Amino acid sequence: MGYYAIMTNEIENKKIKQPVVVVMGHVDHGKSSLLEAIREDFVICAKESGGITQHIGAYEVMVGDSRITFIDTPGHEAFSAMRQRGAKVADIAILVIDAAEGVKDQTKEAIKFIKTANIPMLVAFNKIDKPGVDVEKVKQQLSQVDVLTESWGGKILSVKVSAKMKQGIKELLETVLLIAEMEELKADLSANPEGTVIESSLDAKKGAIATLVLEKGILKNGDILGTNSAFGKIKRLLNFQNKEIAEVLPGQPCRILGFEIPPVVGEVAFVYESLDKARDSLIAKVAKVQDKPMQAKNEQENGEIKKIFNVIVKADVHGSLEAVEHVLSSIPSDKVGLHVLRYSVGDITSADVREAESSNGAIFGFRVKVDESTKQFARQKRVKIKTFEVIYEMVQETRQEMLLVLAPEIKRIDLSQLKIIAYFKKAKDTQIIGGKVLEGEFTKNTMVEVFRDDEMIGKGRIKSLEREKNEVGKAIKGQEVGMMFSGDVKIEIDDILKIYKEEKQKGTL
């Protein structure tokens, strides 16, 4: 075969790849509502029975004759975890920003992840239907973090959208396709099939299920797949709507039944000639994906016993679980230890309740269910169960529970200073004294530090206050008052009393 014939075959083997898109941004800037708006109007056959019925991690939308794959991860934490394993997760990133609120800390984190992934960015200015929107102001904020949109002299495209009103959604998708065209996304159909695991779970009836987005080659039903942790022969190849398909092209998501155990999210899957070769090629030993306990934080530091919040964490799939673990591990635990008794996949069961009860812990679930009998059992055992659809809400609740475990902090509030000008008498446990208030004001039952020649010599408490032989509620600056003092030091004229009170306040992590 001649050189030109070889070149022609190589060109024919290259196919324009449908873009794979990840959506990122601040927690409440509308990522979920934007994805929902896209799903409702643009998902292929979305209105047919058997549409998207569960969280599978990826789905396709149709814009004209073109298709786009969206990765629906729990957040940039999961995206980061995939990237750390070297997986090519997405071709394009959509950065969602609330056009009324502008750039937030999580927006900056998302920008960092996108730049690290070295993929094109498209900015979606969401919630343009809200009053007070100033898109140019937000573009100026973006320029300060080195994100220059076209109108600010850069190359980053942007679109104004309203997920709530479904405005600009089609334009957003068309812009994704424009970026894909400019990037000249192509995939080699003749290459050995290779893709990234987006989700994985274990079904009691179906066994291990993995969601894969293909990067190159053509994946077919019956192929043998292997990752660094799992392998198996494809028994059923499904599209994102759980319909049987014969093959998958680059850029398309699919669900795979046939792995012996669930592969780890973010791993790259390859096709092998045989099960033996797949087994032999594993970089790490194949081990069952088991529930993973988290090591308890040190309960004793500097000789003090530190309080611990115990919790069992459940999630719908391994990808979600990994993202949850990532964010929970970032919660400060200097004052209260966060002890995750177990991370595991699946709905919350009575066995979880028994384990939580034995450790005086709670159960937190992400995108999982709890049947009524388990709820009733938890109430009997006084075990707290909480479920969440948003990771941020789980983090906030975890912090609140840790604060409840934490002993309240005692805060000192300085109230006044008083100079002793008279000493009347000493009883068994008290002294009757008089003084002039130099600054501030105070009431009875406040605490006192006694200073003599600028040195603190003792402490005590003001038990009562009088002016002109009448009991009064408080003393203010400039007044002369009589007091009943109880303390561990004998008061002398010219002593200075520094008066304060202590308040219990909720601790901070």
C-alpha cells in the first residue's frame, strides 16, 4: 500500500467527535437548574417513556443534527478527582455565574480546575432575568482572575442565559458546538477503544454497573474491558436512557453491565483480547470495592480529650461518594474530630442504624433513599438520619452537628473600671466598700479583677449595689456607689476594680 493510500485511510478513520461538556461554578449560581433546563428541552427523546430515571453521571442532548454529551458530576470536587487519575474527562467546560452576584470563591476554584484541565472555557451568565444584573461588571471581575471574555479583549466566549425562564439555552448549546468546531475535535475510530469511568455502583440484582464516556475507538457489546481495579466482559451495553445498544462512538456515554466489581470513578478503561489478558494487565491487584472506613482523628491532643462527631456516610454511586469524601475531609477538625465510621454506596438500611447506635453516631445520605421501616427503627434507637441532594448542604449540616458536639466558648466582655474610695466593714465572706466609676457601666452579679499598683492581686464578684443607702440596678460612669464584694482578697483604698462578665457562645470550628 502506497503512502497516499495510508494517509487517506488515516483521514477516513478520523471522525468528528461530539463534545463532552462539564458544568462548573458556585454552589447556588444555577448549575443544577441550567442542566435541568437543558435536559427538559434538548435531551434526545426526553419525553419518551424510559427517559432519564436516575442519576447516571452523563447524558446526551441534540441540537439540530449535532449531539453534545454532558457530564453531570456532583461538583468540581468529583471532576478534580477524575483529573488527578489522569483521565481525559471533558473537552469543554461551562462556567456558570449568577449575573447578579458575580464572581465568588467557588467560582475562582472552578476556574482553577478548568485551567488545570487545559480545556476551553465558555462562560454562562445565568439569572439574567433578576433585577440589578450587570454583566459588564461581572466580566470586569473575571478579568481580575485572568479570564478575559471577547468584549474585554480576550478569546473566551460568553452567553447570557436564564435557566428559570429558559432564555439563551439554545444559544449556549450552539456556542458549545462552535467551540468544538474551532477546537477541531476528532477521534480515531480505528484505535483500541478507550474511555473514562464517570460513575460506578453495585446493584443487588444486576451486579456492578459503570457509566463510561468513550474517548476513542468503537466500543461494542461483548467487548472485554479492564481498568486499574476491575475487569469483565460487557454483558449488556446501554445508552444513558437504559436502552440496549450495539456500539458506542467517541464522545458518547454508555452504561456497562459485566464488570466483576465496580471500577473506581476516574479510571481509564481499555478493551482487551481476552479476560486473561485484562486480568494480567491490571496495574494494581484486583480487589473488591469495599466499604471504606475513615481513620478517626486523634481523640487526644496535648493531653486533652477531643470531642468527636461520629457519622456513617452513604451515597448513590461511587462518584458521588468520592466527591462527598473530598469535601468532608476539608472541614477543620482542630476542635472537634470528624470520625466517618464508614463510607459506602447504597440506600440506608437497618444495619446502618445499628452501627450508628453502637457508636452514638448519625447517618448522612447523599441521593439515597430510606424506607419507612428503617426510619421507624432509627426513631426507636434515637439515631439521626438526614439525606441530601446537594453536597454543600451536607457539608453545612455536618458543620452544625460538629458545633453541637463542641463545648460552648466562654467569651469575656469588659464592662467597667472603678476606683475604691472607701472601706466600710468586713463580714464573714463579704466586704462593704465604696468606689467611683471611672468608665463604662455595670450591674450586680458581675465579675471583678482587683488591681493594686498595676498588678492583679485577686478576683471576686459584686453581689449588690447601693446609692445613698438605696439598692440600685446599675452604676454608670461618674457615679459613686456602695457595693458588697465577695472575693479572695482584702480590698484597700485606691485599688482598681476591673469589672466584666462572661457569656457562653457557640463554638467555631
